[in-house]
Amino acid sequence: MKLLTNRINRVRSNGRYKFNYPSLFVTLPEYTAHAGQAVTVVRKLDAAQGDNVEPDNADMECMYRIRAADGWEGDAFESELTTEEPL
């Protein structure tokens, strides 16, 4: 997980964001295929619900379940979700 300083939780469930998956990461081709696309946030991941994330820690970056228009679902760090372009 990524460490953050002064984290501000700005991502909302059902919000639409641009998925900025790093182009250097090539081990997950389905993530690479959806890089740059608009996605909808399904929910925040939560260890208490059985998701594979660290228990809530103010110094750790939040992760979210996202869904693309074609139905694909994946997990994204908060920093990979931006509203730089109208969606």
C-alpha cells in the first residue's frame, strides 16, 4: 500500500472518475486495458468486509472497487482516480 501524508478522502461511491493506471505496470493486462477510461466507484474496500487491504489506517492510501463501462471490475488506489477531464 502507498503511504500518504495529509490524506483527504475525496472519492465518493457511485462517483465517476478517470482511471489513471500507471503505464509502467504491465503485470495486470486487464488493468492496463482500462487505463484512461471513465470508471464508477462501487465502494471503498474494507478489511472488515473481507477485502484484501490493511485495516483502516490514517497514513495509508484508501483503495476502491471500480467498474468500467464494459462491466470489468478492479481495485484502485485513491491516487489512480482523478477528475481531470469531464466524465
